[in-house]
Amino acid sequence: MNGDWLICGRDGRLSVYLPSGDAVLCRAERWPGGPWDAARRVGGEQRLHPVLAVGQGADRYAHLVSWRPTKPGESGLVHSTHFRPRLAALDWNPVGHPNKSGDRTGTPAVAVDAEGRAHLFVRNKGGGLSMLGQKEKGGWGPWRDLKGRDVQEVPAAVTGESGRVEAYAAVPDGILYWRQEEPGAVPVLQEAVEAAVRPGTLRALATSAGSTTLFFVDDTGDLCAWRPGDKPVPLLAAAGHGPVAAVRCALDGYDCTLLAQRSASGRVAFAAYPTEQETAGAWWTESGPQLPADAGVALTTDADGRVVAAALSPSTGRLFLTRRKAEPGLALEAWREV
């Protein structure tokens, strides 16, 4: 899974998305803070490959992207919009292939601009990054080759506080960064920086009016932060091997960035620091039960603005959840399986 698979919907309910066999499933709260419904299939009966990208716009709608088999040896991308967790999502809509035809080229990423238009990013057959964007009055524009070489499989897409879409991708010994120069424009390659990135660890977050921050694990095992225009800085040693989850939240009146990662011990590790102040330092605190090796971790804030953390194992379908307590610091409720 790529993106924020734990989200708070327009109606205040939390929901999670996960690939399962040849389908994507959704689980949602019956009401904000209430019990959870059983998993439901999303987007109709279309058979899918086990890959999923999720993005959410300011309107709180979820945009889902996956690959589907089309004929032997070939696949195409599909998109669905889920307006509210308790409603059925739209059927999967074919949106094509970055090279017109062929097999899967990489894991997609999706971000949604201020006007609610989804932007889909995926590596193309030539090793660059391609993008497909929704048009203002419906439908999709043409595929755009954003260039780049030897792009790794899992890019990161993010919408800045300006409402414009940005994308990051790792390449051998570096990171590439694209940004829309105006709303609705094709993102342009803006910057490249030297960095040795562990594959599959990119996570981007809007952190101020003018900046997004990319988090990644480098080849020495450090969790690093990079804002374009500067150099990457090591924040702390990674707790584990997979990607981190990140969310901005208010802790004791301060604007903080909270990070979470499945640790080497199998539990969830948390670290927080003042947003964009990496020099303040951060340290991990572990919480919750031991999780399967394939478990992912996600963060969001609920309808009351409280931090929510989820851990989900695709192989078992088991979902664990915790919320921040209504007290100072980052005290969490006991983890519970839902």
C-alpha cells in the first residue's frame, strides 16, 4: 500500500483500505469513535493486482488507484473515488497505461489538489516518472512523461498547503523532486539531491505554507528529512526497515510532526518533534503488541483532532488501533483489535 490508507472521512468516520487477493477492501467506523463494520469490497467486481495507492483531498474524499490485468502479460491502471466510508465507492474506472500498453511498471502514488482533482504518478517503462491528472470538468487529461531516469518503484505524492501537487522519487544515489508551478499545471522537475535511499521508504508531508518534507531511510539505517532547497538531514536511527507514517498534530499547544514505524522488535515506535525543527531531536517510544512482519503503520487525526494510529497486516487482515488520550504529552489509549 502507498499513501494514507487510514483516513478520516467527510462524515468524521475513520476507514482503512487494504488489498486482499484480487480485490480492495474497506473497513469503516459505524459512527465517529464507534464500532467498526466488517470489511467490504470496493469498486465492484473488477479483478485487481495486489497493489493500492490512496490519496485524500481537502474535501475528504478518498481516491484509490490500482492495477488490473487486461490480457496475458498486460495490465492497466484503474481509479475509484470513495466519497464517504459508509457509502459504496464508485466502480473502478480504467485510466490507461503510461506506455499505452504493457505490464505493470511500478507502484502508483496519488495526490489530490485543492480543486479535488486526482493526480496519479507511476514509473514508466523507460524508467522515468509519468503522471495522469483529472480535468477540472471531469475526465482525465493525457499521460505526461515527467522525465527522470532509473526511478525506483514507489514514488511519494503530496499536496502542499498551497493546494498544488508535488512528487518525489528515489533514483540510484539521489532523490528527484517535481512540483506544480501553478494550479492544474503539469508538475516540473525542480531539483535533485544526492542521497542513498533504501527502496520503498519515501513518505512526504506538507509541513508549512511553502514547504513539504520528505522522510526516507538511508542506506546506513538513519531516518532522514529533506526539504527542497536544502540538504537532507538525519533525524534519528530508523526503528525498523519499512516506510514511516507521518502526521502533523498539536501536542501541548505546539505544531509537531509525529512519526511512526514498525520497529525491529515488531511493535510500533513513535517519535515526535516540532515541525520543521529537526535539530530539536527526536527519539522512539515503542507501543502496542508485536505485529506480523508485513504489518504497516498509519497515522491520522480523527473528527475531534486526536491522533489515531493503526497497524494492519495484509496477510492476516488483523487491524489494531489506538488514540491519543485527552491529557498532556503523547499518552495513548491501550491498543485494541477491531
